[in-house]
Amino acid sequence: MKKVLKKKAKKSFRLSKLVFEFMTIAVVRIRGTVGVRKDIDDTLKMLGLKKPNTLALLPDTEQLKGMIRKVENFVAWGEVNEDIVNKLKEKGETKVFHLKPPAKGYKSVKHRWPKGDLGYRGRDIEKLIEKMI
């Protein structure tokens, strides 16, 4: 019985690892916590984004996308390729990375992309991450 459970656990871990490697969303927290509603603050913490300039690599699932949409006024997010994921993993951390503020600063922390830096950016999130590494 124990062997069967171990095999199932290993198999599900491998499947989740495959999904994590090939379909990855990067979420960067841009704004701070002053004046944030409790439910939004809790969602940011569940995503692993406790401080500004923190990046979380998350699998592309509908549940996580719903959480990201809820906190979209505080984060920038988009899909990343394996090159960026490998550069981040060289830092030695696993899923949550503490980065520097971007070189030459943010465009705006109050407006959405492309006018500012908040919200969904698609593949352009990689440019922001490169500035922050």
C-alpha cells in the first residue's frame, strides 16, 4: 500500500514539474502595502509576493490567473521562456526571487502597461526582469 502511494506521489510531482517548466508565468510585485485591502494583501502573500520588487514563478493555471487578476493593480505579470527561468535559478532561489528595483526606474507605478508598468505585459515582462536582475 505504501509503495503505491509513493509511486502516485512521485508521478504527480513529475507532472507538476513538467507543467511548471514549460508553462510559466512571472509575477512581479511593484507597489507597496500602505492602504491595501486585507483580501488583496492576503492574496499577494499567497502568491509569495510579500515585498515590492519580488518575483514569483507560477504555473499557468486558471486558479492562479484569477488570483493574479485580483491583484493586477499591484503587480506586473506575463509569460517567460526557459532562458529567463534559468537565469533566475542561477541565483539559488526556487520560486520566489527578491530582485533589485529596475535600472532607470519604473515608467509609472499607477498606470497599466504600456503607459505604465502594472498589469499584463505578455512576453515584455522579460525586459522588466532583465532590468531587475
